Amino acid sequence: MKKRKLLRSQKKNVNSIQKKIPGKHSEEIKRMLTSASISLRSNQPANVEGWCRRVLSLDPNNSDAYNLWGLSSASLGRTSLALELIERALTINSKSPVYNCNMGIILAQRGQSTAALNYFERALTADPDNVDVLYNLIELYEKTNQIKKMRKYLEHTLRLKPNSYSLKYQLAKLEYRTGNYNSSRNITSSLLLDEPQHDLTQKSYHLLAQACDRLEKYEEAYNAFERSNKLLAASTLVSNQEAKRLSSLDLICKLRNEPLCPIINHHPDRTSDITLLPPVFLVGFPRSGTTLTGQLLDSHSGICTLDEKDTLSRLVNDFFSLEKYSSLFELQSDTLNNYRNIYTTKIKDLVGGKMTKGELIVDKTPLYICYLEMVQIFFPDAKVIVIHRDPRDVCISNFMQDFVPTPFMNNFLSLENTVNFYEETMGLYLHNKERLSIPLIEVRYENLLDNMKNEVTRILSFLGRDWEGGIENFHKKSRRQHIRTPSYQQVVQPIYRSSLGRWKNYQKKLAPFLHRLEIFIDAFAYK
């Protein structure tokens, strides 16, 4: 699976094998289900499908086979198939807490928090004291900023399993979320001292670092952030992505240093399925304020913001590599229109029946800032909103995040690599800005905080929309949503300024790299 799971997998329970399997093939079926379960636990999900298909050829109504196959599909990133398979399992055994919990886990991974909560609650109806179900529910309540419910279920679950490292970690997180930073620091410090080798050790160091930062213990905070990042960097998942990280950096560097030349516009063939309004891309270096901007725009009645839905994955997979990039400039109109239609179809699938006529779709993914040349080639009628923030704040903030590992996000696991990635990415942006002809507006995060209404009105005017009064209460709408970025804790609050100038607390750590940021401090007027 490319991403870490949002919610914990119940590997002790979800792979349980039916104890009584009737018929002459019962022993054979048990053996095959056991083999499928072992494959899944051994991180060999590709082997599970074969075992499950063989089981279903003998017993078409075997719910465990559908469940295991669904879990393996989810591990391989085939979430639509996973949902379909686990739904089949639930059709056979609708009250199973295991199947309901797994459905909730996968839906939560897709950001469908309301539906996920329904399945977790069904699981609890069948088994009210199931600690695994309760744990997943606690995590989802935290992710969706339902802190009172998180506390209620956490207190109940701790009574059932008071010595659980995982539950104590959640207690430390609850204390952090409610402003009890000393308590959060004490709990995580105790966990790391008592059990230094746990599945949650890396996350515990990160939570400890966050609490120390709030307590203004900056040296201790930096050391804990560094320790957390080093543990993540040593993981198999990150190691497996290293070659892709380096090749992507090489391509960005190459594109940044190419001679300036205009990008040829290939306007869409209007016979193709371009039924949506021209796309709007909201981009910027991570931690620049794109999530806040997206939520403000989403509060407008005529705008829907998509939150990092990987909508350009087909384009990126097909063209964003050293070997394939040059072929972009040789594509014919029918090929261009085919990719446009793929994008349009994906947007429609994501928005579904929620879209109203004339609604503007804002496609918010910060690092699409690397793909603006591709955006102009495939979507010459698009508009682009670029958010800037003080480069020093951006770099220290990214180093301090616990991102899901990807080839891009793995650049933030050391401060030196963070600055290098910023330098290459924003250098490429400045290079492309000189030759892009698509409409583009630049917005400073700091100006957004100082005069939100003025800046949002300016963006809306760029998009052909007017200001609406309800935008000022954007944070109330955000509370009901599952925000998939590290900003999910912040965007449910009114506008705040505490993050400005945060880099000064870590100035000594950043000092060796500041000269590499000078060009961007000047370019974006942060002198």
C-alpha cells in the first residue's frame, strides 16, 4: 500500500477463520483461509486473492474469503474493489463486527468519515466492548475533530484495557488536542521510556515534539522531531520509495534549468466531453496555506474544493519521469482530449451528485505546483491559484510534520533535504512562471491572515465569483469534514496568527541553510 493506514488494522481479529465450515471440503477450505490470512499478515497481499478464489470455488458464500480478499485489495490500493468485496461479506453476515469494522477502516481511508462512523457503530452494536473497533472509532473522532466523543470512548476503552500502549498514546493525543501539553509530554515520555520499541514509537516521538514545541522547549522539540523523522526514514516503506524520490528530484532540477521557451497551447476539442467548467488548480509548497484557502473557497455556495484527491495521477504516471517527459510536446489532439476526459470523469466521480449546475471545482493539491507545465499543455483554459508563505516558516513547518510517506513527502525527513526540495520546487515555479500563459493569481498566506475578506474577495474576483457572508464562518463547516492533511486541527478554528515567524524558534537549526532561501525571500517579498 502506498500510504500508511489512517486507522489501525485489526490483524488479530479481521483475519479470523470460521471455526465450523460444513461440507466435504471443510478442512481444505480452512487450510486455504489460513494460508490467505498468513499471507496478509506477512505483507504479501498479492498472494491472498488466489487462495480466496479457490475457497469461493468450493464455497461461494464463504464470507471470510470475501473479507480477506477485500483486505488484500485495500492493501494494494484497490479500494473500490475492497469495498465491493467486504460488502459481499456483509451481505452474507451483516452483523459481523469484524466486517463492519473493516468497511469503516477503508471508508475512513477514503475520507468518507460519516459512512465510516456508521459501520463502526454497527460493529459496536454487535460487540460493544471490542477494543479494536473502539480504537478505530477513537482515531476517527480525533481526525474529524469530534473531541468530546473521542474522550468518551477513550475513557471507556481504557477501563477495558488500562495498560495498552496504543490507548495511552491516544490519551496523550487527547491531552495535546485539549491544550494540556505538559500532560501530553509526560505520557509520551513515559511510553518511550517504558517501551522504546513499539509500532507507535515513531508517532510517540512526533507527539512529544509537538507538545514540547507548545511548551517552548524548542531544543527538546527539535530533537524529538529529528528522532521521529529518522525512525520513519529507516522504515521499509520509505526505503522502497527512495529511488522514485531521487528520480523526481532529478527531473525537477532538469526542468528548472532548461532554457526558457514558450509553452504551446493545445486548446481542447469542444466535441470532447468537457462538460465541467474549466478547472481551477490551487497549489503551493506544502504548509503554505493551501488547506485554509481551500476551506475558505469551499464555504462559497458556488464552489466545491477537492482536498488532495490525486486527480492528475494518470498524467503523472504516464509523463512525469526523465524518460517520458519530452513526449508531452509531441502529443496529438485526440490524445490530449482523451486525458482531459479521464480527468473530467474522475472529477465527476469524486463530486458525484453533490455538484450543482455552474459550480466551480477547485482542485487543491499543493505539489501540483510541480506540474504547471503539464497543466497548461492539457488544460490551457485552466486557472491557477498559487499560495506563498515565508520560505523559512514553510521549511521548518514541513520538517515538523508527520506526513504519510510518498516520494515527494519523504524529502521532509531531514531539514537539509527539506530546504533542498523547496529550492528545487520553487525554483522550477519561478522558471515556469516566466513562460506560462494560463491565468494565475498569487496570494500571500500572511495577507490572508491580516485581511481575510480582502484577499478572498480578490481570489473570488479572479474566479468570477462574488463575496458571500457565510465565508467568514468557514471553520464551522470544516468541523463536519474529514480534512486529509496535517492541517485538520487548525482549519476548524477561526483565523489565527500563531504560526507566523515560527522559524525564529529554530533559527540556529535553520541557519546553515538560510542562504539557499534568500532568492525566494526576495522573490516573494519576505525580506
